[in-house]
Amino acid sequence: MAKVQVLNVAVLDNPSPFGNPFQFEITFECMEDLPEDLEWKIIYVGSAESEEYDQTLDSVLVGPVPAGRHMFVFQADAPNTGLIPESDAVGVTVVLITCTYRGQEFIRIGYYVNNEYTDAELRENPPLKPDYGQLQRNILASNPRVTRFHINWEGCSEKMEDSENVDPAPNAMLPPSCPPGKAPPLGLMPDNSMDCL
Amino acid sequence: MKLLKPSWVSHNGKAIFSVDIHPDGTKFATGGQGEDSGKVVIWNMAPVLRDEDEKNENIPKLLCQMDNHLACVNCVRWSNNGLCLASGGDDKLVMVWKKAAFIGPSTVFGSSSKLANVEQWRCVTILRSHTGDVMDVAWSPHDLWLASCSVDNTIVIWNARKFPEIVTTLKGHTGLVKGLTWDPVGKYIASQADDHSLKVWRTMDWQMDTNITKPFNECGGTTHVLRLSWSPDGQYLVSAHAMNNSGPTAQIIERDGWKTNMDFVGHRKAVTVVKFNPKIFKKKQRNGSAPKPSCPYCCCAVGSKDRSLSVWLTSLKRPLVVIHDLFDKSIMDITWTLNGLGMLVCSMDGTVAFLDFSQDELGDPLNEEEKNAIHQNIYGKSLAVTMDTQLSSTIIENPEMLKYQQERRAAPTSSGAQGASLENQTPKLTNVVNGESLEDIRKNLLKKQVETRTADGRRRITPLCIAQLDTGDFSPALFNSVPILPGSSVAPQLTPQLSSDSNTANSLCLKANQEPAASPTKTTDDKDSGTPAVNSASLKSNLLLTTASKIEPMKALDSRFTERSKPTPGVTSSPAAAAAMPVSTVDRVKDTSVLKDWKMKEETSSDSEDKVQKVPPLVKRKPEMEGAEVVEKRKKGRPRKDAKLMMAVPQAFPQTPVSVEKETVRVSAPAVTLKLPTPAVQKSFSSQVGTDSVLYLEVENEVSVVAGARLSQLKCSRDGREWDAVLPSRIAVVTGSSDVVAVACEDRTLSIYSSCGRRLLPSIMLPTPISALHCSGFFVMALTASATLSVWNVQKLTAVVKNESLNSILLGSDATVSSSMLTDQGVPVVGLSNGKSFCFSSSMETWNLIADKQDALVQCADFRNCVSAQDALGSVGPLATTQGRSLSAGRLASRLSSTPHHLQQGMTLAFLEQQLSSALVLRSSSEYRHWLLIYTRFIVNEGYEHRLRELCKDLLGPVHKSSTSSWEPTVLGLRKRDVLAEVLPVIGQNLRFQRLFTEYQDQLELLRLK
């Protein structure tokens, strides 16, 4: 199981002008002392169309992490406007906070971000070239989307353990007469498929 | 029989694989598939049992849900004592859960359901050994072992007293092991696997006793689980899926010779689960009919893949009842209530059914005695716990005690019932870490957190530890940071408001200086100010969603939430990895400079924020502001020259440094033996003292020359009333209290004025110049340069301490006096530069050591478990002031985890007794009470009966009046018997002391009636 549980993320300084740094106050709990640092990243999705425009705003190491409940503020600069496609500057996008341990991502917290002109006139007639000075960034803080991933917390990991691809080894040990009793995504197993017949 | 399908018991439609009712019948656990993980949920039983409880919205249905398993949970099982829950899942792990005492309601961050967890169950151990999905777990009788079986073909026996120790791994199955059951007598454990076998293993040497294959030869491995069960009398073992003449059965295996002559027939598809009723029954005696000596019998429920459930009595040839079409999919697990009349069944279709039987249907359950008699008869030994120590805590001898225990049990339920309201209050519950509130910490976190650069230039933040894990006896913890208190995790619902509305945040921060006075009214205040924030936040979100013109990009964006970023190879530390992130490398240089700019901007902005924060309270929140003042002034009123201590609070009390400087001028010069430094006489100076109404003192020396005499002037003002006094000599030190003002002059005179400026006494002539002067109430303390100390009560005009020399504490060391103070009770305290603090007991005429910063006991004492939630704030009083907020008690406790328990115990005991006696000699009643409660809890937990008895005896005193008794009915103004009444419930928590509890409870009651 995950040794680190994110308990809460508070979005600070929100809404704010587009150029302000992102500030997230992150509270997490750790089950046991971590020998290595956690790495946190803030990724700004520049365009919904392509991951190409994703910007890693900053990454920090957080440590040492003894067992217990901890908090810190992760501040990262606003995205580099030069790397955002002009057509995607205004409107809804996403900012992601990810955390990795030993190079494996185990949690991803996503927020919708709405970039909007505060000025009514600009909102009606947005300039072709986005005026970043007038843009306001509003993070939909009340609705975080959290995805957790299964990683190998122990020792040095030669390979990533992926919950989606469970090692088929146990079944390989079965005698040939015995059909594999259990396919990995358990909930999907047609256990009583006969009932449907 | 009544049948109910509580629709609210669900994993959002996902399959429920396992269900188990808690031994006390108040809750049950389900395990199964969660959103993208395994899920364990603990539910309240009351709404299942009673219709009115189901409708009552104040009674929570869901108590706690845990998403920690990474994949589907196949089995949940309560330990027999009900303290632990074990769960096993497809993630190959077994987790053992315990209820955390100190944590209040919280939610799972990011989970769609905003339901708070009413109870907190924390994973205390993760058992890793299996290399495949864990299918079943089972606690042995008396919870000595925990067994788990897995698709890795093995069964692991864990030492349940010493997790994660493995007792043994049972190997022998050649297929997926899908079910386990312990022999109730404790001699065997049986397992059933897909390899067409059921094996019985001996617990004595962990070898296989028998291997039964015949009934399983025709079986295919088509069931998800094979949960077999052993009858409560130990005579029969009933398997899951077996075949007889091509028909699915549940095979009955007799203990005697492992004969397989009988089976339960009738299910159309494989039997997945068999569960015996924990009770043994005998025929209901009907009125009129002659009492026939009937054989006791057992009751067994069988669930199958054909979605039907049958209930059998071993005395009947046919099933008692068969229920078809209860579920849409296969039955996965069955559990009985301990009284044997209720049953929960869960199914792959994600629903749960509750069956309620009457005694008319099942029969009269045998009581434990009769059941034991049967065991005694068959096996020659009773299953009842016979160990003496356990016996004393299992039998409740006294109705008072029973009542008390029941009340204790009832308390959580009622508090649970208030779950919702409780949650609203919890953020109010002061969360203090090292004397700072959580809100305070949050406010300054960005500024305060330690950020460094690693060798390769990466930012590294040291997170602030805000709480230790409350894992009870599993890990030693520090005292300094409080255990996780209710509400210390700010409920996620709350945070958006907190952050999006800085005003709210500020107002919350103000509460930092929580005096207990911060009253319910203010809570509502804050709630009110909070609501607009919610509205605006939700408005904004609505706006955001409606203005979101690009619907398709939103969808495209959705995938980003869940897609894992491609593993950036070696991102963690290798410098080469930086190149993999073009953005960050390109901007590296720029980044840092921008960052610096930012730091500056942020400083200024937050400064202004500070100001902003200060202004409104003056207008709006006067009472709170006063509260804040109190804290500040108190700090000043008791000057402490300990630089370290001052360092700890610089930001909180911006004015203090000024006073510190002044004070250091007074005493800092190193003294020759028994020669204390005297303050230099300044031309003019001023100071403020007092707690409720501030007293401003202004001194102007040699203000005028009249007839050749130089006069000095003292100006005092309090509450707008001013007075002044003229003195013939230069004033060296001036101080005051709520009742008096004391002035020491250069000519060794000491003058005492009333609060209105009336001179109370002719000048007192001091033997040597003054070194330090303190006032508290009507007490005045003077420390002279020749290291003598005097304390007077100027109201009664008596000497409390008469020219007492500091010889005994100063001689033989080169320490000097670094601080001094006078308590409200007129007890003088002197702190030395070597970290020791002494107070003088006027009745004993002795110097007593009350604090020693180097004391090993302080650092090693671990009494965190004995600090209740309300005590966690620490105590306020002279003892705490002397020892400092930074009392490092327990700081080393964690390092000493390897030291033997009795040593740790002894150190803690010594420390607590020291604290108690120090509070007594300091005459600080609130601290005495505080430490007495902690001390009592400690000796109750650790079982120091003699000390406990002596303590109670002293508190109770003689029951009958006698002239010879020297017993004092009060201690430090507290009535001892009131204290005893407060201490007794603590004693009642340990059943071992129930006799002591009863004894004193009765006597107290007796005295009350008199």
C-alpha cells in the first residue's frame, strides 16, 4: 500500500493574476520513515490537444520525511507564456501536481484552471494575441481530481510495478488441469457467467 | 425470519467480496472493489438492526472507509477481541487495522463522497510475504495467530502478538488456496484450495494432519473463494465447493477420523461460502411439552454461486430455510452476529442482505457455560480463558463498574451521532504544535519552511511535521508534537474557503491566540464569515463551468488527470535527468533569479498582510485582541533572560526584544561568587507590567533639583488613571503587580506603593543594592547583589522569606542567576545559567530543584499515551513557564525505543512524580491537577497498584472525623475529594483496578450522603 497519503491540498492565492506563482499547501501523512526524498512537480497543461505543451513549472524534493503528518507549501512560477499556444491561453486548462518516490509516480492531483480576462470589454472581444497581463487565473480548488498509482515502495526497484499489468506468474505455477481461477481485474471476472446464460 | 437489504451498504455498485460483523455487534466491515483501489468500509450496525436508527440522520451509517489496499479486498475479519481488523487483498498484502483514539472525523482527500469518517481506523501493520493475491484471512481462537492464504499456494501464520513476525508458512497445496478456518479448540487449521483438496494442519508442529481429496475430485476451479467453516463444538468441518454424483455439495467432515460421509446437497452451483453460527443451540422448550433431553445442535449457513442461501440445523435433515434470488450474482461471504440470531450476507453484485432469526426458529442458544461444558466433555478442556490476569479483566464484578463500562462504550456512539456538528467544531479545537496553533503555522508556512538546494541545484523543502502518527503501542512517539487531534486535518470542504478568501484565513489565524475564552459565539461568527466564501467559491465554480466554452478540450483534459506521466528516468537525483526536462533546464538560471525576486515580493506582501491582519481586530474583535495582549504582556511581566526561549517566539511577540535587551542589561554581567549583578541606573526608562489592565511605569531620574537635592520621579498609569511619586534617590528598578508597585532606589531603599500610588510602608532598607525585583499580587520579592532573597506579603505585612541566602544553590558551581520570578502564590523562583531552576519553599525553608534542562529523565520520559486530548495543550502556570514551552520531554523517547520497557517506564514515572511534586511546592494548583491526571493515567496504564492506592488514600482521607488525624482536606485550594472524583473514572478504565475503583467510589458516595 502507499506509504504516503495526501490528506489535503489547499490552493493559496487563488484566484490571482496570471503571472503570480502557483502556491499549493500540501498536507500528507507518511506511514513510516522514508529513506529517500519525495519529488513533487507542478505541471501546467498548456494545451488540451497535446502533451507537447505541458510545462513542468517546478519540481522540488521534499525530505527528510519521518513517519507522521507533514505539511509544506509548494510554490512555483507561473507558466512561461512563450510556450503556450495562443489559442489555448484563454479558457479552461489543467494544472497537475504529481508526486514521485524513487522515480515512480504514485499520486496525481489535477485541478481545472480557468484563465479569463477580468475586464468585461476584453472578455467580449479578446485580443488575438493574448494579453497575459490582464488574465486572471482561477483554480477550481473545490474539485481536485486525485489519481493514485500503485508503486513499489520497497528497496531499489529495477522495474516499475504496475497494477494494470499484474504479474501472471502465480497462474503459471498451476497444474495444467486447473484453469486459472482468477484473472487480474477481479471485479470483471465473469464468476457467475453461467447465471447470465 | 426477517430479511432486509440495506441499500446504503454498497461500494458504489462495485463488488463486495467480504463481510464480517464486529464481535460486539455494533459495527461490521465490508471489503471489496473500490474506485481504482481495494476498499474496506466499516459500517454502523444500528441502522441495519433498527428502522428508526436507519431513518435518524444523526446516526451515521458509514463509520470509516479505507482505500489503502491497492487492489480488490478479498477478505475482512475482526479479531476475536474486536480490537483489530485484518484485511487481505489482490495487492498481496494483509493489513491490520486499529482504531485511532485521537483523530476526529476526516475525509479521504479527493474522494467524490464528502462523507466524513466518523471513526478513524489506521493501518498499523502491513504484512508482506505472499507473492500472490490474498484470498482469506482468519484469526485463531484468542487471537494468538493470524492466518492468511493466497493464490501463491501458501498459507502464512503470523504471530498476532508481534506483527509482522511469521510463525510459519504452510506449504503443500498445489493450487490457489481460497479458504481458511481455525478449529475452535485451537488444535487445527483447515484450508481449501483449487487443487481439489482440503488440508488440515496441526497447530502443534504445523505439519499436515490430513489431506482430503475424494469429495473434490470432480471440482473445477471456478469459484472465487472457498470459505470453509468449523462448527462451534469443533466436531464438524464443512467445506465449500465439493461434488457428489456430479452435484455441487458442501462436504461435512467429521473430526473423528476425518470421515466424509455426509454433505449438504441442494445447491445448483458451486458452494462458495459456509459459515457456522457461533452459538450451539438446544431445542426450544415449549410450554406443556415434557422437557425432552434433546441433543444440542449447530446451525450453518451455506451460500452458493447459484445466488441462493440455505440455512441448516445439524438436527434436521432438510434445510431450515432456502432463499433464492436474494442477489443478482454469486454469494461471497456470510457472517453471523455473536448472539447467533442475525446474519449478514454479501454478494458479488455489490449488495448486502441482513437476516434476522428468532429463537423460535433456531432454538435456545446455549450460554457460554454450557458451551464450555460441552467442550470440556469432548476435549477435556474448556475454551474459556483461564489465565488469571485475563480473568480479572473479563469478569465485571460490580454493577457500578458495569455501568461505567457501558457508559464508556455508549459515549463514542453518541459522539458519533453528533458527527456532523462535531465536525464543524473541530477546526476550533485548538491544534497546537509547540505552542503554536495549526492556523498560525499554516499562515507562516511558506516563510518558515526550510528550503535548501541539493548539490545539483535542486530545491529541497523540509516538510513541517505537524503531528505524530497515533499508532498507539506500535511506535514510540514524541511528546513535543501533539498526537493528531480531532480536526487537525482541515476538512477538505473547508480549505477552499480558507484559501480562496484570505479574509477568512486571517480571521481564523486570529484565533491563534486562543484563550479558552474564544467562545462558541465566535465559532458562529467565523462560520458566518465563512459562508459567503463558500457561496462565492461555488459561484465561481459554476461560472467556471458555464463559461467553459470548450467542451471538447475539457474531455481531452480529463484524461490528463489519470494518465500517469511517463517515468522520467532517474529524475530523482542524477543531474543528467535534468536534461530530460527541457523546460526546467532552459529556465534554470532565470528561475533562480526570478525566484529571488519572488522571495522579496512575497516578504513585502506578507508584511503588509500582517498589518492588514492587525487592523481589523482593533475595530471588530476587541475581545480577541485583548486576549492577544494578555499573552504578550504576560511574557513581559515575567522577564526571562533565556535567549533561547525568546528566540522561540520572536515573530509572535514583536515587541519583546526591547524588553529583553533591557533585562539583559540588568543581570547579564557574569558575577563573582555570590555577587549578583545590579542593574545600571539609567537616566530614564519605562516598562509595562500587568496581565488584565496594563500598568505603565515611567521613571525619570534626577528630574529636578530642589534645594540641592536631586529628585527622581515615577509616573504610573493604569486604565487611564495616573499618579506619580517623587523619590529622593535615583530609581534603579521599578516593577508592579495588580495590587502594588515596588520601587528600588540606588540608595538601597525599597518603597512600596498601592495601586493608586499610596505609600504602604516606610522605605525598606535593603542590606545591599538590588539585583532583581518582582511583584505578584501583594507579594514583593527582592533579590540583592549579595545573593540574598526576601519575599514579603505587604498586605499582611509579614515576611514570607527572610533574607535567605542563595549559597546553597550557587556554591560549588560557576553558575549565576539568569532569571528570577515570583509566582502568584508568592513562591520565589530562581533560574540559574546552568539550566537549573529552584524555588524556595517557605514552609520547609529549603531550596527545591524544579527544572533542569539537562535532566535525562525529562528527555526520556514517554507519557504521550497518558495525555488526553484536552490536556494536550499543556498546562499554563509557573512550572510551565520555568521549564519553558520547549520542554523537551520525550524528545529522546523515540530513540530509546530499544531500551527495555521497564527502564522507560521507570524514567517516565520518576519524571511525572517530579513534575507533580514541583507543582505542589510551587503551589500551582492548575498544574498540580494537570500532572496529577497524567500521572494517574500513567500508573493506571502501567499497573502501579500500590502507588495508586496510596494516592487514592491520601485524596480520600479519613472517612470518619477524628481529632487525631492530620489529614488536610484540601491541596493547593483544591478539595481532595473533588480531585478523587475526577481521578476515579481514569482508574475505572483499567478493569484490573475495578476493586480499587469500587472501593473508593463507594466511600466517596458514602461521604457525599453524609
